[in-house]
Amino acid sequence: MKVLIPLNKDFNYFECKNLYKKYQKLIGDIEDFDQIINSTLFYSFITDENKFIGCLYFYKTGDRLFVNGFSNRNCHLKNIECLNMAEKWFDCDIWARTKHKTAKFCLKRAGFKQIDSELYVKKKGE
């Protein structure tokens, strides 16, 4: 799997931006795409066969590191793989907030524990 950041020369900016715009309302973000990539740790994931999976981005809220993301349809297993890969890059707990059933399922399958109806956490080392 390839992981690209916005500074990579091969970063798939327009693919990421178009997918973000498609799901922006579902994600619940009010920022535009450029604000997201400039204010977060933003990663684009691509299979070894060059199929664009989707994106994850990490940001701090208070003393917590949160993750959010969006992906193409029918990439559920790859999304779990991306989450599991990315969580190893950080030495802290990772939090996520979502109200969407498919995202909740993905978080649970990636080892996140439900705290309340919309809040999840993956404790470092668990």
C-alpha cells in the first residue's frame, strides 16, 4: 500500500478533493479541502495496484488526537488496514467521533472502543 501526504510530488490532490467534497456533509466538516490538508496530518492511501482507497487525517482537539476520514465505496477491509497502519505512527491514544453506522463498524473492527453513542478511542498498546 502507498501512503501519500500533500507534500509528495505524486499526491493525488484532485482525487482526494473530489472525494472529500462528495462526502463533506456526511463527514460533518465545515472547512474546505485546502483548510483540511493545511491544518491536519493528512494521508492518502492507494493500493499496490494504484486504486485510490481514501484518506485519513489527524488533528488535535485539546489534549486528544482525533482521526477522521473518507473513502471510496466497497473499501471496508482496506479502510481497516489503513486505520491499523496509521495508528502505529502515533505514541498516544487516538479518538474518533462519528454518527455513521458504517464508520462505527469500521472503527470497531480496527480495535476502537465505543465511549458513547458517537465517541470512540483506540488506546495505545491495546
